[in-house]
Amino acid sequence: MPEFRAVVHVMLRRSILDPQGRAVEGTLHRLGHVGVGDVRVGKRIELTLTGERDAVLAELKQVAERVLSNPVMEDVELELHEIQEA
Amino acid sequence: MPEFRAVVHVMLRRSILDPQGRAVEGTLHRLGHVGVGDVRVGKRIELTLTGERDAVLAELKQVAERVLSNPVMEDVELELHEIQEA
């Protein structure tokens, strides 16, 4: 059965204030990095799934949207790469 | 001056146990997603920088390695995209 490595990118929606990003931005400014702006902090989750591509993609979407993110507040992007056997 | 959107991906090094990833994996298994494995949870940080590309890339590297990650425990990958004016 093919094996896949997936990456799930989870970011707060643009319309929602990101206090963690604001805190990091303030710290960077105090350290002299005054040209840095619009900092946003999200999650990157990697996982391995096994199965046929269509089934794996469907499971990944379900997991990403129902478990790994909050669809009310967060946007999700998915990557899926088949792991090539050596 | 050109403006860039950068993405900093921060993951725990492979050799370091990821308890957050293990917890997520356990939850997924209990929910019936038994084919999911090797879950790792990291950060995705987006920021905007202004300046010439070489200077921006140097500043981004410095910020990513000294402020946004812990080089002892974490690996960092960088993306840098010039923002095209409309």
C-alpha cells in the first residue's frame, strides 16, 4: 500500500486578531528589526498516512478540518507527498 | 523598496521526541484514524519584511535562527516571496 507524508498548515483567519503574532512582532521591533510587520503564528502538522491516494486525501481532509483545526477561526492548507520506497 | 512575505517553518529535530505530536496521534487513533502515524507538530510563522532581497534574506535568517527557533532543538526552513504591487 502506498505511504504518504502530509503537511497540514493551520493559520488563524485574516479577519481574526493574532495576539501571539503581535507579541512576536513587538519583540522583533524591540530587538531592532523595525522593518518586520504583519507577523502571524500558526501551526504546521506533519503526519504519515497509508492507503490509496483518493482514500488518503479524503481522510486527510477530514482529519485536518475536524480535528487539527477550528474551521470557525482557522484556515487550513494541505500538502500530500507519496513516500518513494528506496 | 521591495516588500517580501516570508514563511518560517519550525519543527522539532527528528531525534527529539515530540510529545504534542504523540498526543495528537493518540487522539486520532482513538477517533478511528488508525492508519495515521509519525505525527509531528511545529510552527508556521509568516511575516513581512521590506528592503533589498539580499538584506531581507540575511535579516530573515538571523530572525529565524536567533528569535523564532531554538537551534539546539529545532530545524528551520525558510520561504521568501516578493509581494507584487497590484
